[in-house]
Amino acid sequence: MTAGSIVNWFGRLYADLGMAGCSSHSGRRTFITRSARILPKTGGSLRDIQELVGHRDLSTTQRYIEGDRDAQRKLVRLI
């Protein structure tokens, strides 16, 4: 499959499921965010996620990681 056909396939799939706003990158973003959140349990680093997803620059990987307001509040309370 080409990159374009994968994008189109995901677009049709999400549309058929009624999932507005989802894209071919939705799963990628979710994978990277979830991986980053469990990273401390694995002993890995963001570099490991970067290599898994094939990003050239770590800053690209970091842009995919969504913040977690609850985790941020817990962190501030601990400080």
C-alpha cells in the first residue's frame, strides 16, 4: 500500500464509524502519547519511541505527545 492509500483507507474507515475529526495520524498520535506515559515503567527513553515511529528528530516525536491535565495537577500537588 502507498502512504496515500493508507490515508484514504483510514479516512473512509473513520467516516464509516462516524468518528469526526480523526485522521490517519490519530492512531500514531495515540500510540506515541500512550508510549510516553508508560515509559517510566519500561526503563526506556523518548529516543526509543522516536526510533519506533521513525522520526528523524526527537522534537518531532515530542510534538505528538499530548499533555494530561490530571497528571499535571498531581505533579504540582506533589511539589
